Amino acid sequence: MTTREPLWAGEKEGRSFRRLDVTTMLNGAMLAIPLHVVTGRHPGPTFGIVTNTHGDEFAATIAIRQFLDGLDTAKLKGRIAVVSVANPMATAGFGRQTPEQHGRTDLHEVYPGNARGNTTQMIAATITEHVLHHVDALIDFHSGGNGGRLQARVDYNTKTPDDLKQKNLALARAFGAPFVHENEFAGAAAQYLNGRGIPAVNPEVGGAYLGPHSTGYYTKMMVDGLAGMTRHLGMIEGVTKPVRQLHFDLKARREIRPKQSGYLVSFYERPEDLCQLIKGGTKLGEVVDLYSYQVIEQLVAPFDGYLFFSRYSGVVGGGTQAFALAEATQSRWLD
Ligand SMILES: [Zn+2]
């Protein structure tokens, strides 16, 4: 346990923004982690939000900004601490991981980090020291990265004691996404915090460059979800509208990955398509060879299941996740 006071100790009602230096980069600039803090007038818990852990998953940015703008600090109990870009180097490269020479380049897998490790580990250590060690609940906000992915779920850690699992599940459900997924979290910020007894979950919502309809749909879901979680933590007033939610674990999860690379023609490209029950044998999409124009692969639902991940049409590499289903007989609707 750290005993050091958080950077925001002593901050009164209002908003602050600072950058936490990590190390120098080869372009001569300082690699620094941005930290927003919104402090309410009344005492309460500290809710941490980390996002852009993966550099091509920027969908939450505009929703978090809108959510923070809408907060009335006179009514807020406690504090919200937001790392708006957890991995600036990955973000600058439009990629998932840090472009650096040494291994362990996925920030999502290196927590709590190491102040004398590689750059990715140094980033994690900075976030751990200044944010993770000072929050009462956390979300690490992910979304679909490059490649037109559609998602709408909150993941929580499968490997926790039962009482914490219930807290994680309650926090995950408060977001109000149609899916709640019990998932593996090795090395993630949420798993590290869970190891310290703190509830922490990962929303996976929306995607990159989806166009106005889908972006608007998911932005609303994210803004409402952040408000729902904040209400759940007792930090703002109001009522959360209940949403029908499907729970599934890793056993129920099935990814449909084309064996061949090519142009995926997707038959499920609308956010409303997620959560639909798809009958086994239904065609989800097909892969057209870029060179010969032949259809070289059909992608078919292997069983009756709920579509929880889909893609826009466009090029895919062999082995890429194109669709994912939660098997109906292994999933359950939550009350
Ligand atoms: Zn991610």
C-alpha cells in the first residue's frame, strides 16, 4: 500500500488538468500522461477513468468529455480522475501497442508497471502511482479499434473472490450496456486494482470511424453509462433506467475468424444488430479475395447465439476476429 498523498490532495471544488512526466522521447518531447480531476463540493469516493490504453480505441474520448462537461460540481459527491490518453505513443502511431524496441508493449498487460522497466512499463507505473493507488473504483475504457468493430459490453474479472466479483458485476451492470462479460484480465489495470480489493471493470463500447449513426448511438450509450456508474457509486443523484442485460463468460464466447485474408462483406453492420439472437447456420459474412474477386470463405454462426461483436465491411487479415457470439444455452439474462 502506498501512503503518499494523491496529486489532487487539497484541491477544492472545481476542475484541474495536469500532465505527469514519464520519460523523454526520441523526438525530443516529454512523454507525459494527461490527468483531469473534477472535484465535487461534497465528500465522497474517487472514481478513476482511464482510456486510450490501446492507441486506436478512441471512441470514449468524446463521450467522457461530454460527461465531464455535464457534471455539476456543486452536486457532485467526491472526485472523478480521468487519464484521457493512457498510452500517448500508441495513440500517436494509430496502433494498439507502444512502438518501442523492447517487449511488453501492450499497456493493457503490464500493470502495475515498473518505473525502471521499458517505456510501456514506465507509463503503467506512473498511472499506478498517481491514479490507481488513489481511487475507490475504476474503469479502463476500451472500444473497437481500427477496422470498423462494433461492441457494447462491460467486461469484469473472472479471477476474484466472490464478494469483490459481486461489486465488479454491480459496477459493470450500472453502465447499462446490453452485455456483461466475465473475462480474463491478466496484467490489466483492473486486475491489479482487484488484487487490492478495489472494484474495477472494462467497458468495450463502440468503434473507430463508424460514421454518424453508430458514433451517435454509442456516444449516448457511453455518456449514459458513465452517469449510471457515477450514480451507482453514490456520487450523483438520479435514477438509472434498467436495461435488459445478457451475461456470458469465456466458455460461452465464440469468435468467428476468417482463415483467409480478403475483403469481408459483413451482413451485420448496425449497432442494433448486436444482442440479436442469431440462429446456428446463419451466414454472418463472406470473404472476397481482393485479387481474383472470388468469394473464398463463408462465415457462419456455429450455434444459436447472441451477436456481441461485429465488423463493418472492409479488409480483414486471416485469423482476425470478424464476429463473436455468446452461445445462447451458456448465457443468461440478468434480472
Ligand atoms: Zn482495448
